[in-house]
Amino acid sequence: VIDAFSKARDPDSAVRWLRECQSSGLTLNPTCYTSVIDCFAKMGRVQQAVALLDDMEGDGIAADEVAHNVIIRALAEQGDLDLAKARLESMDKLGLNATPYSFHPFIVDCTKNKNPEGASQWLSTMLQRRLSPGVITYTAVVDSYVQANDVAGAFRVLQQMIDNGVEVGTQTFNIILRGMVQSGDAEGAAIYLQRLIEGGHTMDYFSFTAVIDGFAKQAQPECAEWAFAVMTQVGVKPSVVAFNALIDAYSKAGDHRGAADVLRKMKTAGLRPDVVSYTSVVDACATVGDPEAAVQTILDMQAAGVSPSQVTWKLVISACKNAGDVVWATVAFRRLTELGVEMNVAMLAALQDLLGEEGARQLQKEVSAAQPSAARR
């Protein structure tokens, strides 16, 4: 019953049953308390979790490593690292053996704070205690280096992981790939990905999307197409996000026809393009100054039941400015106003370039005057 209330996220009722059992003279084991402590901790009620652990020991029931680990994790997650460390030290005084789970919250905190040196120090402490960190712990340390933009450091920890006989999982490799892409080395990430595949490692959707996105940021659609093709060759089904990254590669390269072609392939694959998909194509149209293609994309978008965003319409104005198209710029401005979008300085400047300062001011007045009657309708 106590465990049922804990699983139902009702620790207060669980505590009442604990007290009822005690009043009835029943002997409780540590597991009864630990489930409630864990429930309090997961709900962010750390003070109650700590108080129950203290009550447990006051009731003459020795808390085990699991209960202490729950408290350490909860304290670390809310930023009380000094208290978490004190709890870790108390385990030694109580004769309890710390486990990898006892140290993991500190490594996670180092990762969040981009402190790879701290994460490595905690890892070293674990090894000195002859504990056996698992893939989760090593991966967190690898991630700490990636968060700090130190890919070389991440590779060092990866090698340490391999040397210590820990099987590296796809998630760890994906973090490395992400780090390489973030550092601007999309080509290196692609080579490493190919090496992993040839080495018999199973890569997933995240592996390939990271590389595609890296080439997109560098406006290299041909390389992004290579990664996309390899993804399908190894049997990984492309997702909307992967297609969007490929569209973005063409968009950043200013190839609106290539972007539109990927959009069509996406539909052929049975996937439904989202607002990001269409907006990336419109962005490419804006870059090359093709308002007709931009507007056609919006019409296709609406026909598919996807509503253009404020960004989409603003990109239409950019396309019109780059092409010197007054008509479509006026249409886009009216649509933005109907959507209640406040034009920024750049968009107003684009209108002024097309219509002249007086023309832009007159259009604003006309649209503003039409709004009350439109609202009444």
C-alpha cells in the first residue's frame, strides 16, 4: 500500500500509512521508507525527503545506499552541492559503500555548468575507489567536454572508456558528433561517422541529423545530401527533422529550387512538412529574390493545412525587396498586419526601399484604417 501511494505520487498518504504501520507494531524494512523518500525527491520536495530519511534512522531502521543516493541526487539537482557532498561523506562514516550512482549527480552538475575538469575529477575519484563507472557516467563526462567546446577532451574520455572495457553506445558517439559539428568541423564529423559505420557500430537518426545539420550551417547541400543518402542506405528512416536540415542546407546556399525539390521528396516519403519545412524554402526564395516562388510556397503551405508564421510572411517581404516587387510586398504587409504582427525596423526599411518613405507611410495608414471594419466583420 505504501509503495502504491508512492507510485501514485501521493507521498503524504504513504507517510500516513508508514505511521499507521508503526502504531500497529509492524516491523518496516528500509524499502518502505526508500520508496516514499524517492517520491518526495522526484516531486521536488527535498526537505521532506531528507526529514523522512532522518526519521527512518531515528526509528532504528538503517538507511541503505539506495536511500542515501536518492537524497544526494535530489540535493544536487536543486543546487545544494555542499549538502549533497556532506551526505556522500556521511555514507563513509556510516560504513555504507558509495556506488557510481552516488557520484553521478555531481558529474551531471559539472556537465550543466560546462566544467569538464570537475567532471573528470569526480570520475577519477570513482576509479580510485575501485568503483566501475558505466556507460551513463562516462557519457556524462564526455558531454561535459562537448558542452565546454573541448572535442579533444571528449575523445580522451572516450578512449579512457574503451580502455576500461566499457562498451560505447550510440548516444556517446552522437555526443561526439554533435561536438564536432558545434565546433564547425562538419567534414570531420562526416568522416568519423563513416568510420563508425565501417566499424560495425549501429548509428541512429540523431547521428545522421547532426552531420546533415552541420553541413547545412556551412551551406554545403551536396555534402548534406551525401549524409542523407548514407542514412537511407544503412536503413535509418529519415524524419521530418532530417528533411528540414537538408532543406536548410539548400536554403543557406541560396538554392530555392533544390530546397523545393527536397520538400517534394519529403511528401513523397509520406511525411508531412511542417512550418519549418516551408519557411526554409521561403527563406531560400528570399535570398535569391524570387517573390513569386515564395508566395507559391505559401499557397502550397496553406493548401496542406499548415499556417504560415510571422517569420514566413516577413521573408516574403524580404523576397520582394530583393526582387523590387511592390505588389507582393504590399500583399505580404497587409497579411502581417491582419495577423497582428508588429513590423520591425528592418521590415519597415524594406517597404520604404520599395514604396518610398511616403508610399510606405500611406500603406500603413490604409491598412490601419481598414482594421476596425475588418474586426467588425
